[in-house]
Amino acid sequence: MSPTADRVQCPFCFGHPRVKDDGTMYAHDRGARVRKRCPGAGKTKEQAKAAKSAGLSLESQSGPPDSMRPEDIF
């Protein structure tokens, strides 16, 4: 990782990761207590914005699907 690399704001975690020469963000984590890989890692800022607007959110990355009900568990 180059210390002089540009930084951009990630649309998912609002962090400021460094950017590689090809325009993709370096791997970075989101969250303060539970550190998980940010969905925007490895994408360009434009690709991350498109993924977020297409419905790929932080909540959809973890936990049960929205269609699951308590009756489905038992």
C-alpha cells in the first residue's frame, strides 16, 4: 500500500480507504465493534455507488433474509 495513494469516501461505510492504481479501493472493514469486510472493498467508487443504489446494503449482508418469519424456524 502506497502511503501517498489517494483516498475516497466509501459509500457503504463512509470510511476513507486508499485507492489502488487501477481505481479500486483497498480491502477495508466496516463497523467499530464487529469488524466485517465492507461490501465496497475491491470496487471502484462508482461500482460501490451502483451496488448500493441497486439494493445491496449493509443490512442485507448479514442476518436472516427479510422473508423469514418466526414460524419458518420451528
